Amino acid sequence: MDDSELDDALKQLALNAQDSPVGSGQRQRSLNQLLRLLQASGKLGRPFRHEFPHLYEEIYAEALQRLFIYICQKIDLYRPEHKVLQWVNFMLKTRFFYEARQDCVAHYRPERQRLSQQPWLDIDEVENYPYLGSIPQPSEPTLEEQARDYIETDPEGTLAQTHIRGRPDITLQALILKNLDGYKWHEIATAFEISLPTIHSFYRRQLQKLKPQFEQYLTS
């Protein structure tokens, strides 16, 4: 299967899941197939692979589990104008790897190294995993959840298009998500290999422009 065929297959499974009622067998089957294909594709990113060499595999496995659970819970946030792998790898890098890193480093014990080669969530176990209907969902999303959903879905399409001049990889969307995830500015600057004043100035300037649009979204 070439990249184009893989993209089409992943997108179709995601759309099938979206088109099926929450909690239905068809939705669960589509999600299971989607996760299997993602894992088998060999295209899932491995962000920050040179960090924490003795813990990396454990951090990565935990990040994947968090990512897979998020996909099952939030598949309706996927927008078909983007490639599924683009959406998935973006979340893996900007959110779930950081969360997993924080947890693994904070609770590290030497004996846990033996688990580092084992995936925390075996894709074969997805069918037995508590499904959406049994996962408690808040009746009203918190302000933080609303903010993250807005940034991730980017309904106007401006956040992913606004970037530092000459650096299309450093988008306002990526910077806001990293900030929400708790990265320090010097960590963000180092990761993108750009000066701290440049990235901080861009962020503050663009965030001021975004403020009215964001406030309107939260009050609508």
C-alpha cells in the first residue's frame, strides 16, 4: 500500500467512525480498524527520540496509548481536509508525548525499564477496552477543554496558516498547544532551533490578534 492508498484508507475509516452512532458496533469496528492500520503503517512519528534514551520506549508506548484513547473519544474532531496521519502525528508530538514524558519521568523506577519494549496498549486489546459509552464524559466542557478544542480544530483555518516568516513549521497553532501543554519557552525555542526572543515576540503579537476571535468562540 503506497502513501496515497494509506491516506485514503485511513480517512475512510475515520469518516466511517464519524458517520456511525456513538457506542454502536459499527463505530467501534471502524475505530479498531483505524488503530490497527495506524500501528501497522509504520508512519507514526517518534518525536524527540534523542531525549531520555533510557526511558524513551516507555514514554513513547504510554504516549501512544493516550493518543489511541483520544482518537476513540474524539474522532469527531478529525477534519477530512487534513490527512489522518498529519492529525495523529501532530497530537502525538505536541500533546501526548509531553504528557507521557511528564508521567514517566516523575514516577520512574528502575524496574520499569523491563516494560520499555512492551506497548502499553496492545492494539489487539482495543476490542476489549471500555468503549465510549462507558467512559464518563463531563456534561459541560471546562474552559481549558474548550480552548484546546478550538486550537486543535482551528475552525477558521488561520492558526495552522499563521507562522513565523520563513518557518512554516512554526505555526501559531503548534506554539499555543505547546504552551497549553506546559512546555517552557526555552524548551520550545530549542525544539524548533530558533531564538527565544523571535519565537516569544511572534507568539505575543499573534495572540493579541487572536484574542477577539477566541473570546467570541467561547461566548457563542
